[in-house]
Amino acid sequence: MTLCYGCASSDSTMDNAGVATESPVTDGNETGAQAPMDPDTDMSSERTADANVSAGNDLGSNLNIVALVQQNPDLSTFLELIRAADLLVTLESPAPYTVFAPTNEAFAALPNGALENLKDPANKLELTRILQAHVLPNRISTEEMQGNMPMKTAQGEELVVMRNGTELTVGGASIITPDVRASNGVVHVIDKVLIPPKSNEN
């Protein structure tokens, strides 16, 4: 798959205010808002999947998001947690997604015991809530991300993009491998785990 800064697209038009709400991204020519939620991007029920995430792999666009994650050893913890939360089927589905995938190092930087707690089946709801904070229910490339642009996650929280030249952060996490295309969306590898505020938990 290739590192692509404009290959992601969306069928929606931009909000005049340039702010993403319920119907946020646009075409590569318009920026500043997130694409509208695809009706098929339901993150509720799931199960199993199969087979690289590298910005230079041309085959990537033929593989779904789960297959890409499975092929990148640096994302093995993320894959393990996706399995534990039964989100494999959702992230293999044809509906377009944007996934911010934290590296193993990012998970290792969590406070002592936090990762083990997330793996505990008793904490599956909390794990699912956190993983959904890394997923947008539409496809968005880094070219479409503008400074101070809010993007709504599948978990319902807003992630804010900050741009400093070519450097992009999302929710405080730096995008270290951008625009890895999949058949059902795009993956951006990040250096930090995104933890949504507990106050938003129902």
C-alpha cells in the first residue's frame, strides 16, 4: 500500500461553517469537516478475521483494516484488544472507517496495570468504549484534516486535529504513519492511546 495524502474520499459535501458535527468529510478538494456517518458503520456486535500496515504497501488497498493490522507486528497489542472486544467483524465490514491505531509502545506507556485491566473480560465494556474512541465512522485522510478540526468518533467523543506544518496530532497523539489505505477505510498509526473522558460514559 502507498502513503497517500489525497486518496481517501467521501461522498458528502462540506458544512458551510467548516465544523464537523453529525455530518462531517468531503472530497480531497474541500477540507475542514468530517464526512457524514455511513449508515452501515455500526460498532455494536462483532467476532473473527484474517491477514500489513506499512505506508509503502501497494496491496494494502485490497486488504481490510483488520488484515492490515494483523500484518504489522507493532500493532499486535491493538489487534489483541480488538479481538477481546469482539470488534473484528465490524472492522472487516465494507463500511468505510478511519482507524487511529496505537503502537505496542503506546499501550506499554499506559499506567501500570491499565493494559491488563483492559484485557480482563470483566472490563469488556470499558475496553470497547476506549477502542471506539480510535475509530471514525467514515474515511478521512490527513490531507482532509485541518487544524482545530473536530472529528466525531464511533464512541461519540470528539477528537480535535492539531496541525503544525507537516506534523499532525489527533486527540494529543501524533500520527506517525499516515494514510495507510484499506479496502474499507484508512489506518493512521499513532504514538498514544486515546482515552475518552469517563464523564461521557453512560
